[in-house]
Amino acid sequence: MRFRTRLMLALLAVVVVSQLITGAAFLRATQNDIIAKGSQRLALGAKVLDQLLSVRGEQLSNNVAILADDFGFKSAVSSQDTSTLYSALANYGDRAKADTVFLSSLDGVILASSHHPQNTPMPFPELFERARQAGSAAGVVIIQGQPYEVALLPVRAPNLIGWVGMGFLIDESLINEVRALTGLDISVINYEDATRISYLASTHEAALAQQLMDSESIHLISEGGRLLRNEMTQDDEYLSYASPLYTDRGNQTYALLQISRGELLGAYRSLQGQLLGIIALILLFTVLVAIWSARSISEPLRALSQAAQRIGRGERVLELPMRGRHSETGLLAATLLTMQEGIAKREAALRHQSRHDLLTDLPNRISAQEDIDLAIQNGEPFSLIRLKNDNYRAINDTFGYALGDHMLVTLAKRLQCLDAPRSKAYRLDSDELLLLTNQVQSDAAWRAHLFATLEKPIDLNKSPVTPSICAGEASFPAHGDSSQLLLRRADIALDMALRHRHSHQRYVEGQDEQHLRQLTLIRDLQDAVANGELWVAYQPKLAPRTGAVMQCEALMRWNHPTLGFVPPDEFIGLAERSGSIGMLSQWLLEHVCTQLDTWQQQGYRLSIAVNLSASDVIDHHLAHHLTQLFERHHLAPDKLSVEVTESAVMQDVDAAMNTLMELHRLGIRLAIDDYGTGYSSLAQIRRLPVKELKIDKSFIQAIDTQEDDLTIVRSTIEMGHSLGLEVVAEGVENRASAELLSTLGCDYLQGYWLAKPMASEQLIAWLDSFESPALPQPVSSMKTPQRVP
């Protein structure tokens, strides 16, 4: 929506809302005043009705007094001449225009009446009681379901000899008289049992009176328990006022005074129409003023807005329409031009910063991808060479990050000064650099020149440091047709160069698939435990001296849902690199302890050896976790043996020493796995609380044919025994190797010659059928039983 339209609508909204609020408030106040005056008229009408009833009651009392003083009437009362009494009551009733007359005894028994049987109790006990107390009484009573105004006076001759009463029906004549005085419609309604209307006298027409009986006001009156002294009610047609005339348990009589709402609000509606006409004129005038004001204000702003849009699209605006340099729009126009210049400068700076590395000022990854995509579009063959300083982390740790940054800046400058062929350098991340060259494939002479240039010593804190550069290369179009694919394959080649300690590695077809497989395995490892894809195989160890199998090594296996069996050497290494090895180790320990508990309940007394990674060895929570597992599964610590490699211990000797000491104090047996392939020394092994050495299978598999291997194994067994350690040979593949190892005094044999790794159920079946092989032994021994009943 345009500014002009919004401004015009805002002005209109202010005026319309203010006028509507003012008009509504005025009309509301007027209506309330009219309704209040109508309510006052209704209340005044109720007072007029009360006064008229009071006057007629006094007249009635005077007529009754005349009858009560009549000598002949007194004589008839004294003699209880019934015929005379009825005649006298009828004559006086006719003369007084009374609708009912009656005579009762002193105790309230009817002696003669126009409406009540003779010798019946007084039908108006409350009125009779008031007359006895006050000497006379007047009020509204119900006779045969109809309301009457009745006066009750004593008959004396000279003593009290009875009570005489006379009354008139509260009918249309009375309420028409009230209507003539007040101009209000009146209805007198009597309810029997508070629900059924037994009498209705109304100034309304018959059809309207019947409709009135069904109206909301009548229903409100019928709920007598909800009324106080008076209640004002409102409906769609009338403003009503209900005044109770008579109430008891059986009957309720009300006078309903009403005034037509149309009559009351007639003047209000006329005033409402006039006010709406005035408001319409004001709105029309406001529309015209708003249109003129919006146009005069919005025109220069619209021009400025269009100029701002052009600036936003990158167009250059040289001048703007200004009505006055010192007016608000003039100042805004000048500011917009100044802002345009500032934006242009900042955009140039931001663009440079967004596409260049802040440290080296080399183009960054975004620039590299853009340049690679442009070269692909041009169809020019080129090569990407990703470079990494292999000792960058060590330099940072030794000299600090400031000097490490100095080395990166130096390498960036050297790349920018390279000779032909034409190339462009980028910094991708951390210590990774990239060269985009116009060669189909880099040649050996150029690479030699490149490495010679980059690996010149750099003075870091007055110490010459020689960078160790590795390179990974991928080419277009041979290795891909997109920037992301080429960069990834160059990264794969660089990773292969780093792994194999090569200075240069060109991408080879298939390496990407292997990389994707590794990414898939790393991703799916997170769900392998939850999905039940992992299981444990157990490989038994034989003690040659006793011929007994008392321990097995637990080996983790993974059946991938789509890739099938994944070798443990593959996924264990990926788990260590991705940080998932801790999760796998926890699952393995939990599974092994559960299996030990099951075997223990079945009567098998076996211990299990598990392999721990470098991250497990330095975990200071490991001993506490194992303690909880032992308590949960009711296991003795000696049922579990922990095997760690030399390389895992050597990564952080102090932390590993603390963890292994805690496990040793806990009672867990510790072993050095793959001995002979790591970086440890005898001095380091002597510091560790280990009880066992496992000779790596690379020395065992050819022991029966290679004299050098036999010499190494013999010396290792002797050295282990001299240190008080038991020695395990893994990878025993044939009987000849087993006999040699038994002769040399090896404590345990493990390998395919004895048994392949198997599931727990297969292991139990194998143990039950196992027969110890006869091996030459330095010392004779007896076979120990495999199962304890």
C-alpha cells in the first residue's frame, strides 16, 4: 500500500473514529437519559396506582362503616337472622358498587358472604388478624383467583359482635383510570402457585395482552423468588416496572406498568438521524482534505522512495527533486545521496571481506568456488591442489598462535609469488590452502619447485622452522564437473597423502566412494546400538599347561542393514576418529557383563577380555562405571580383563596410568594388547599395573617358518616372565605354531587353530564338546573341568 493511501486512510481513521466515538457517546447518553426518564415515569405510575388504591380503600372503609353503624344490620347480626343479613349486605353492596361483601363472627367464621360459603373460616386470615389488632384493616386479597381491594371493620352493639367487609375487584376500570392519569399501560396479573396465571386485567388489547402473557417481562415476574420490592425489566417492545400487590404461598399479584420503547425513543431516533447526517458531511469534508494533504506530502516522498529503490537495485542516482534545501524533504534527499556514497564504499569493503581471508588476505572458499564454477563454464582444463602444513598444530602448540599465523601469512605470500604456470591461491580453512592452476595435471618438476618454495625455513621467534607440506590434487574434467565435487576429491587426495605420509597424492577413482562409505558408517554408528545391529563374538583362549579354556576375548561385530558385515578394523577406527568410540565401549561393557551374569547362572565360570580405546583409557569415570556394572550384575571384578594397546597408553601416559591404577585397585586384570607394534619401552611397561602381554599376531603367524619371528617371540616370552607377566600369543593358525609356543612356555594361545570367534550360544556348545589338544609342555599339568555343576 502506497504512503499516500496510508496517510489518507490514517487521517480518515482519526476523524471517523473520533466522530463515531463522540456520536456513539452522545447517542448513548441521550438514550440512557430517555430510558431513565421512562423509568421515573413508571415509578411515578406505580405511586399513582398505590395512591388510587389507598383512596378507594378509604372510600370503601367509609361505606363499610355506614353499614356497620346501621341499627337494623346490628340487630340482624345480633339475632343472626341470615336472610336479613344477606339482604342487608346485598343492598349496601349495590349502593357502594362493591363487588364483594361478607360478615364474620368474632372468631372469623363466615356468617354471610357474596362469594364464600356460610360457616367457613375467614379466607383472609392476615387481613383479619390486622383488623383485630388495629380495629380495622384494608388491603388487597385474592378471592377465587382474582384480586380485590377489601376493607374490614368491626360491628359493635355496643360490644363487638362481628366483622363486616366489603371490596371491589381490581379490574379494567381501575387500571384504565390509572392509565388516564399517567399515560402508562397497566396490567394486573395474579399467579396461582407462582406458575399459572389465574387473572389478567390489562389496558392492552386482548391479542396484545395474550402476547404480553408470553413475554420476557411476564416470565421475570413469575419468578417471584427473584424479585425484591420492585424490579425494572426490559424487553424488545416495552420498558416495564413490576410492583407486587399481594403475595402469599398460593397467590402472587403484580401490577405491571409499561411504556412503549418506541414512544420513548421516537425523539431519540430523530436526533440519531440528524447526527448521522452531520457526521456524513464531516467525513466528506475530511476525505477531501485528506486527499489534498496526502498528495502534497507524499509526492516528494514518493520521488525519494523511487530514488531509494534505484539505489537498492545498484543504480547510481545523481540528483533528486528537492523543494528546498533546508526543508525536511530537501534534507532527506541530501542525506540519501550521501548514504548512497557510503553504501557503495561499504559494499566494496564488505564484498572484499566476504571473499577474502582476514589473516592472509587470500581469497576464501566462497571466492574459490566462484572461480572454479567460472572456469568450468569456460570449459578450460585446470587442476586444484589442496595444501596443508602437517606440522601446523605442533608449531601452534610450541610457538603460540601468533607465530603460527605468521607462518600462514608467509606461506600465502610465497604462493602469490609463484612463477608460471598461471595459478591463483586461496585459503580454505585453518592451515589448508588451495592452488587453482591452468594445468591439466601438475608435473613432477613444477611440484618440486612448489615444495621447495613453500618448505623454505621460516624464522619463528628467532628459530628457523621448516614447514612440512602435503598436497592433494584433483583435475577438471577428469575428476568432476562441479566445484563442490572437485574440492571434495582434492580433499580426499590430501587425506590419503597425510595418512600415507606422502608429500603429494593425486585423486584416484574409487577413493570418493570409499570416503562416502566412511561417512555413511560414521553417520549410522549413532543408531547401530539402538537398532540392535551390533553383536559380540567370543574367541576362547587355551592354557597349554592345563589344557583349560577359562577366558574368552570379546570382539564387537556390526551387521549394517544395507552394507552387510562391516569389519571391526574399519568401523572401530572410524568410531575413534568421529568420537563415537565411547558409546561403543559402554555398550560392549554392558553387554559383556550381562553375558557373564547369564553364564554364571548357567554354571560356566569364564572371564572375558575386552579391548579399550585410547579415549576409554583416559576416561576418569571408567572405574566408577565398571563398579556400577559389577554391582548390577553381581559380578566379581576378576571376571573382566581389560586389554589396551601400547599406542593408546602412550597418547597420554599420565592420564592412562591413573585410569589403569584405578582399574587395578578395583581388581580388574590388565593386559597390553598387540605388543611389539607400538611405541612403548620396557620402562613404560614396568610402570603400568599390567599382568599380561599379548604378542601381536604378525609375529606369531609365521613362527614355524621364520627364524627371526621365533627369536622375537622367544625373547618376548622370556622378558615377560622375568617381569612377572603372563604372555598370550594371538593369531595361532596351525598346530606347529601351537606346539612351538607351548614348548617356549607361552601361557595362553588364541587363534583360528583353536576356534574362530563365535556367538555366545555357539561358544557354550563348543565348550561342552571341547577336548583339550595334546601339546608338548615344559611341565606336566592336569586338565581343569570346564563346567561347574
